[in-house]
Amino acid sequence: MGEGVSPADVIRVFKAHRVSTYLVDEKTHKYTLERDDFMETVILTDEVVSRYLQYFKRKLKIPIHHFWHPEQAEKDCECETDE
């Protein structure tokens, strides 16, 4: 693996941050993402590179380190919803 993270980890982070993910096309790895007023269709290939993660960070206000540590995203977001 290079400088990115797996699509499965990215999806875990999206779910933790309440971003709905819908698989549109399994062959092309195309997903639709939705949260509040954000809706976009993206392609998540074998490795999601840092530049793409930075885009999600800006658009969805997700801490960048959560993409490399999805278990931390799940833990942090779980605490936010318990308040």
C-alpha cells in the first residue's frame, strides 16, 4: 500500500461522521455520499490518496487523522452522539 487508505476505511469514517454512503456501481467503485446539504458521487478505488482525503476533510469537516485511524473516528463520534 502507498500513501493512501483503503476504501473500506474511508467508508467507516464516513459512517462514523454520519455521511450516508450508497454504492452506485460495483464495477467502477462509484459511491454517492450524502450529509445535510452535501451530495456528491465519487469513485473510491483500491487506494484513496491523500489529496482526495484532504478534499473530504474540507468539504465534510472530518479530521484528517480519522481516515488513517477509523477506529478513532468511531470512538470520537460515538462520544459526540451520547451527549
